[in-house]
Amino acid sequence: MKRVLLSCLLLALLVPTAHAATFIVNVGGAKNAFSPQTVTIDVGDTVTFVNKGGDHNVNADNGSFRCARGCDGDGMGGNGSPSTSNWVASITFSKAGKVGYFCETHGMPGAGMYGTVIVQGQTPPPPPQPVPGGSFLIYLSFAAMLALAAAVSLRRRRN
């Protein structure tokens, strides 16, 4: 029984885990620019924009985000309008592709104060839909594994 449980634990530890990274892009400061202007990340990574001074925001060319003191529509009262406050805004990218962005005060798509996030990798598939009674099936499968392990252990003891 101990061997079976130890084997299950070792298998769980061997399953690869995803490690998302965070990249910093400085906004404004001494120049009306994003630094770095282009950042290359992997699907699932986060870009954190940090206002270093000036009246700025970060607005996606495709309208997917607009951030400054939080992001429009973030559910927490965020406001993506340009701001002179020392704001920080983070965006996690879940799809591969190229996302352009700009400051509404000092730029426009591809001109003035603008930047690009290149997201590498494959867009993960959508999560599976829950199966009615799915939790019950998981518990039933786990119980069956434990019963099998106990039966094997008892059989070895009798021999």
C-alpha cells in the first residue's frame, strides 16, 4: 500500500508545471516613450506597465485593454484614461500573436508613443466543459484505485 501511494505521489511530482513570467515596460519618464518599445513573451506571461512620470496610459490597438489607474472594465473600478499619477497596470496575454499599444496623449497605433507585445507559443485550448456528475466520477475512480491497491497489498501479505 505504501509503495502504491508513494508511486502516485512521485507521478504527481513529475507532472510538468507552467511557469508564467512577468515583464516590465516603463511608461514615460524622461521621454514620451515605452521602454522597451517591443517585448517578446510567451502565452500566459504578464506585462506590467509602470508610469515613470507624465500624462500617459496604455491603450491596445485592437481595443482589448485600456489601462492607467487600473483598466477599463476590470470589475474593480479601474480607469484607463491618461493619468499623471504613478500608476501600475498588468496585462496577462493568453493568446499568441502581436498586440500593438499606444498612449492616447502622445501617440496612435504605430506612431508617436507606441509599443508592441509579441506573444509566442500556442494559444491553449479552451478548458473542458464540466461533465454532469464529473466530481462523483473522480471520487469513484480514486476510491477504485485505493481499493485495488489495498487488494494487492492484502494478497501479497497472504503469500
